[in-house]
Amino acid sequence: MSLLPTGQPLPYLRTPDAARLLGLSARTLEKHRCFGTGPAYRKLGGRVVYAVGDLQSWADQGHRQSTSDPGHGIVHPARRLDEQLSRGGPVRR
């Protein structure tokens, strides 16, 4: 991850760095962006950037204490939500 001259992390990350922060591949993050299942992003000119806080908020939706904990949100797989419905999978928002 790149740093500002002050040593602070950049407030926005490009797709490869954002994916690395989340432990995903850049391609998976791109799929999430296309299907609308991923973190919020911004378009600056032709560049896609992610705010570090948005990445953390999205990842926090998957926070669980145990396998029986339903949690308060869900991180969907990187595929279309209507495809999940046709497979009979749960779609919670």
C-alpha cells in the first residue's frame, strides 16, 4: 500500500491495492463492482478508487462471532444477486 509523504496511508486505493487489503484478487473486486455486491467506489476521471473506510465498512458486514451468529449484514459472493435468487440462495440486504 502506498503512503503519503507524511507516512500516512493514502485515503483512496486503486483496485489492486484495495483487493490486497481485503485479501481478494483484483479480478474478484472488479466482479463485485460489476454486480453491485462490493464496496462503494469512486470514479475519478477514468480511474476507480476505493476509500479505505468504505472497504472496512463492507468487510465489517461479514463480521461474525461464531458459525451460529447470523450477524447484522452479509457480504455477497461476486455474482449477480438475481442469479443467487434463481439458485434458491438467501439474499439478505
